[in-house]
Amino acid sequence: MIKVLFVCVGNTCRSVMSEYILKYLVAEKDLTDKFDIQSCGIMASKGKPAATNAIEAIKDINPDIENHKSQLFSLSFLKKFKYVFVLDPHILEYIKQEYNFTKKNMYCLNEEGVPDPFGMSLEVYKNCAEEIKKSLNKILKFIIKNEKL
């Protein structure tokens, strides 16, 4: 089982969209049974649903996002995953400094990070989802090659 984790701040916007978009992309390749994909937030309140605009932005791709419940980041949780993708370089630095922890397969989703759409318009969320999807297409190719799938 290839375990993939996405980490953002509140686990209601970016990491959630990343989780459910990657689940969609994996299903398209008929690889669902080979992946465990989850998300969490470094300052999340446990059990919160995805933001309404996050749901609206990707519900056509993966309506299962409506069932999302936020999870709080912990080091023990992080250690269970082979691939960890943070949505912002500041989150990567926070994990390294706050927890004195680095992981070989811990990356930023893209070089600049993905701007947090929290509280913004649906259009901003849709643009964010599109940016995430572009990055995830590349990431999935990398994982498939790395795992020899």
C-alpha cells in the first residue's frame, strides 16, 4: 500500500482538495487498491467538514469530498506515510523546526506552494483546485515510476 499524506493549515481547503483530486486521478488509472491517501492540518480542528467552496470546486471530480472530516497533524501520524506533500513551504519549515523532523519523501506540492483560498470566492477555489490538479498529475507520474507500478 502506497501511503500519501497532504498537509496544510486547517485541513478544510488545500490539503482536502489535494486528497480527493489524487483519489480521482488514482481511480482513473485503476490503482485505487494500491493507495492510501489522506490529509491533515497543522492547526486543524478535528472532525470539521471541508470548506463549502472546496466542495463546490471539485465535487464534479470527486463528490466524496462532502464526507471529509478534518484531522490534526501529529508526528506519529506523519511517520505512517511514505510520501508527504505540504501545500506551502512555510508548513515544511514549521514541521522541520517545531518537530525537529525531516523525512526523505517530504515535499512541497510545488515550488512556490499553493496560496490558501480560505474565505475567498468560489472562483479562487476553482483556480486553486486547477493548480493542485496540475501538480498532482506530475506527482502521480513520479510515484508510479518510483513504485514501478
